[in-house]
Amino acid sequence: MKTNQKIWLSPPHLGGAELKYIHSAFDNNFIAPFGPNVNLFEAKLEGFLQENIHVTAVSTGTAALHLALEIIGIKTDDEVICQTMTFSASVFPIAYLGAKPVFVDSECDTWNMSPELLEIAIKERIFLGKKPKAIIIVHIYGMPAKMDEISHIANKYEIPLIEDAAESLGSSYKNRKCGTFGTIGILSFNGNKIITTSGGGALVCSTEEQKMRALFLAAQARDPTPHYQHSEIGYNYRLSNISASIGCGQMEVLDERISQRRKNHQFYVDLFAEKPGVKVFSESSEDYFSNHWLSAITIDENITGFSREDLRLKFLEYNIESRPLWKPMHLQPVFKDAPFYGEDIAENLFRDGLCLPSGSNLSDDDRNRIENVVNSLF
């Protein structure tokens, strides 16, 4: 056993079939940002997600969210509600369009946006004459949000719902796949995601019209003329056929990757079962099925005698990568002036929470090393 070999938080995990599709792209000279494997990758995602949705593959998950906001019609100075406990890419596209984020705190069950605080935020923004033009909900670390309540609120106030499912491909709420609940959903295939295209993302559109609009904007918004003519601003966001080839191969092992991530989660549940002061982030009821993209824990230092930072540094001593939970967006310097609705749920999660090595290629030797480090602190 190589005890000095790095254990990464969430590394890429190839399945072997990727080369088959890559070779077909080279053999047919489809190297550009279009081609049969892009179409095939989209079809594979549509088949996996079901719900009669339409998928458009693009260069990144961030690009997908940018396009989703464009399609909904977000303009300069519009307000968009987003949960504060998330990665910055859930929020930056709001700023790209000159719009303004409004942050909402988490709830304790799923760590996602609190439905109660969401409605409070909407009511106050309407009272101030600033009705939000969209809501961005994020299924953090693969855990589905409370979609019944959130969808009801979005419909009640007639606000489009964008579902950031970048971390939750394969997760479901009441047997419906994450990414298919909103007006538009988005996915990410970055190198650390449950499947990867190296870099890539997708829009999950509820209508064919949305899909065609996304395709138009992602391909530089070229008008249908024999010459290059542009009546709108477009973007170079289409996924390449080579990246899509990797994605086609990855789709063949997606179910296996989900199973492997969930196995890691169960390992941590068992590891911390008799260790007071540590809580493993898990589904709160049978309504939720998480892909457990990242397994995470919270540590009560008053009980354990050590903090999440102590554990992170101890892992680091043994060349094991772990990471604090997302720092809430309302605490980020770039968004310090944005409105925030909530108390301290997200802040406490950031203070006490740690993401643990969760790669689908985690070996038994890797798990033994992790267990030894944890036991050394207890």
C-alpha cells in the first residue's frame, strides 16, 4: 500500500468506453463544437432524466446557468434569489447580466434553501417594489432540496425556477430526477463531478423552444443567413464533439458511479456511528435519494474536543484532501452588499462542516487510511 499517495476529494474516474467514442470522432473528423457525439450525449442524458425534457450540451455548467438566465429574460438591475450555501458559479452568471443576487439561508434537513425564508424574501422584495425575476435552487452535494414546497412558492408568485443540479445528477426527489423540476435545469460535467466531460455542462429545458433558443445563443447567435449576420449578442458555449465523446462513455457507467458514491457515504455513516459529536450529512426521509457526490460531516467541537479544521489539517498531514463546506455567498467580499434573508444556519454549517474524500474510485486501502486518521483523533 502506497501510504504517501494522494487521496483526492473527488477525482475524475474514467470507465474505459470513452476511447471508443473519441476514436469515432477522430475517424470521422468531428473535432469541432458540433457532431454526432454531441447529439448522442444529449440523447443519453434525456433518456436518463426522462420527464419529456430537452437537453442542450454546452462548455460548462456556468455557461448553462448563464444561458438559462438569458432565456428567462433576466436584465440589468433585475433581482434573482439564490441560496447562500452554494459554489460561486451558482451566482456569478447573475452578475454577468448586470442583475443582483438576493441570498436566502439554508434549512437543517437538506442544507438547501429554506422554503419559509424564501417566501419571506419574496414578500419583502415585492413590498419594496422589486419582485424577483427568478429563483435559483441548488441541490448541494447531491442532496435534493425540498422541491414540493419550493416549487409551490415559485408557482404561487409566478417566478421562474432555475434548478442548479450541477452536483446532483442521479439524485431524485420522490422518484423524480433532480434537474427536471424547474422552468430550466442545469448540469455540470467538470472534472470533479460524478461523471465528467473534462469540462462541460448542459441545460435541461422543459420545452423544445427553450432548447432551440439555447442552441442559438450558444453558437454566437448567428442569424439564418448564408453570410455571418448577428441581430443579438451570442456566446461561444457549445460543447465540443470530443468532450461529448468522453461524456458518452461516462454515461455507460453513471449508475455504477452513483452506487460507488453512495457506498462511500455508507462507509462514513459506519465510521462515525459510535463517535459522538460527528453527524454525517444524510437523507432526512425516503422522499430523498442523494447521489452523495460529496460526503460531508459536521463536527461539534464541544463534544469531540477537536474542530473540523483540526480534522482537515490531520488529513493533510497524511496527504488526504478534504475541504470545508461552501462559504456562504452573503459572506463573500464580492457580494457583501447583497440582501440576505436568514439567520446563521449556513454560517454554522461552514464553521463546523467538512467534505470528505468521495471519489467513486476510492479503494479499500484509501478507506483504511481515512479511518486510521479519524481514529487517531478519537
